[in-house]
Amino acid sequence: MTEITRVPLQPIAAGALGKLWLGIVLAIALGGAVAFETRQKGLEFETIKAGSGPSPTTADLVRVNIVGRLANGKLFAKEDDLAMSVQETLPGFSVALQKMQKGGKYHVVIPARLAYGAVEKRDPQTGEVAIPANSDLTFDIELVDFKSAAEVMRQRMLMQQLQRQMQGAGGAPGTPGAAPGGAEAGPPPQ
């Protein structure tokens, strides 16, 4: 008969078992907290086409193409090259934008409490209810571009300076009364 090799067991260091159990409990609690937060938010986010680069922050301005529908499929919004502040939009839309990357396409379902809640939205032209109260909203979103608010302000200031310079030089090229090089046009030659 063969004998099984015997290996002596090493004693467990004092407190090691307690640390192991503490680690297991913390891992379970963390997993539960993440699951609870996701369930609480209720936001559904699906990447259709991945973008690249960083994601916008609440301090950024974005340009997006969107198609918005109610849960029953009724179209309530279709906008191309829509510019908006991440911070000044619906809470659920803001959370979704901060998960996106430039050039990406996404499908997002925003529960009513992260959209307009108990407030109904009317079409300003017709007065009809466009989004009933307590409506979940579905969006197909393409993040075209985004910039920081500071960068947008710098660009606006630069454009205003250029406009002032052009006005001081006799108007923009191609405008009536402006000659090439910015000089005022004289009477036509005879």
C-alpha cells in the first residue's frame, strides 16, 4: 500500500481570517451599492457606435444630433447639430452626455423622474401636449463635438474682434459699399 505524502498545516496569522471576511463583506457591499445606484437612476445607456477621446463634463457645451421619442414610439424631437450646455439640460440627458465620446452614437432611455417628471411639455407652435407628464423618453444621440465653455468664450471674443476690425476697415469683403482690401468703393468709372 502507498502512503500519501503528509504536509503540515501552517497556523493562520492572528487577524488574517478577520481581514479576509472583512474584505468579502466590503466587496459584497460595494457591489450592492453599485447595483442599487444603477437601479435608482434607471437610466439605460447603450453604445451603438463607439466614439473616441474624452467625455464631456458638466462645464462643456456639446453639439449633438438627436431623435427623441416617447415610450410609445411617437417622435417629439429631431434636431441636427443642436448646441447645448451639458449642465443646463435634463438630469438624465446630462448624465448620458457625460458617458459619451466624440463621434459616438448612443441609444438612451431616460425615466420620467430624470426627464420632465410630472410636468407636461407643450409644443410652443401648436399648444398641443408634446410630452405628457411622467413620460419616459428615448433618445438616439450622436455626439458631434464638444468644447469647454471657456474655449467657446475665447472663440466668440475672437470673432467679435474680427468683426470690429472688418467694420473699422470699411465692411466685410463682398458687402455692398466695400471694395477689395476693405476700402470704400468710389463711384463707378465713366
